[in-house]
Amino acid sequence: MNNISHNYFNDQFVSSGETIQLWNYNRSQPISRIEWGADSVLAVKYNPSEENIIASTGIDRSIVLYDLRQSNPIKKIELSNKA
């Protein structure tokens, strides 16, 4: 696990590692796992104003936006330098 970010609006948090995992504070197993082509996710962060949007940076120099209401990520951007 590389990084953790909590949701400001409810009792959920996300963790990063090989995949992004969505957790509830009251459970011992993740609610869901999210991935989109990166070997490893370095950091993940909840949007402080929109409770269902998270962003992540990958080891492949990518930034990915996710909407937790959808099954697919919103957008992936690959950078020429490290994120």
C-alpha cells in the first residue's frame, strides 16, 4: 500500500498499490478494486468538493481520473516526466 486518502463526506477511503481499493471503515475487505493499465499506483486522492471523484498517479507517468459511480475511469493522461 503506497497511499491512503479519506472521503470528506462519508466513511470511505481509498488506498493505492498495485490497484486502487475502495474501503469502508467498518469492513475488513475492500468494497471494490479499480485499475487502468498502470503497473503500480503511487498516489491517490479524493476530490475535496466532489465526493465521487478521485485522482491517481501511476508509475507509468500517468494521471487518471475516476468517477466511483461509473465502472470505467474518466480520463487517463500520460506525462513526459514523472507525476
